[in-house]
Amino acid sequence: MTKHNVTIFKPYAFYEGQKININGGKRKGDWEVVSVTDRKVKLRCPISLKEFEWDRFCYWVEEHEDVPWPQKDQDI
């Protein structure tokens, strides 16, 4: 059997109250996780307090410690 380099993506396991930063795309910026189901995640912008519910879309990439949150320069 031939072996290959394979990239594996795993859906991210959000939890309520989690502070996150999405780096890129139309949802970029700081968010707080409001609720999570098997199919949906509801996020709140910490600046405008607007809430949005989307199909789950994130995959874990990396985690940073001691990062300023929220940042006032987000677009939402």
C-alpha cells in the first residue's frame, strides 16, 4: 500500500462562554460562544453584542495564551 501525507481536520469542540478569535474570512474577529448544538453554534460579538447563529464551521488550528481580548478593531 502506498503511503501519503494526509491532512486531517477535526471539528472544533466549542463550549458555552468560550472566548475565541477567528483569524480570517467573513466571521473574523473576537467572539464569545453563546450556545452549541450538534449542528449549530451561536456567537456574540463582545463589542456590538450582536449574536449570530451559524452551522458549525470551525476546525482547531492552534491556541494562544495571554492574548488581548476583545480587540476593538474588528469589523462587526
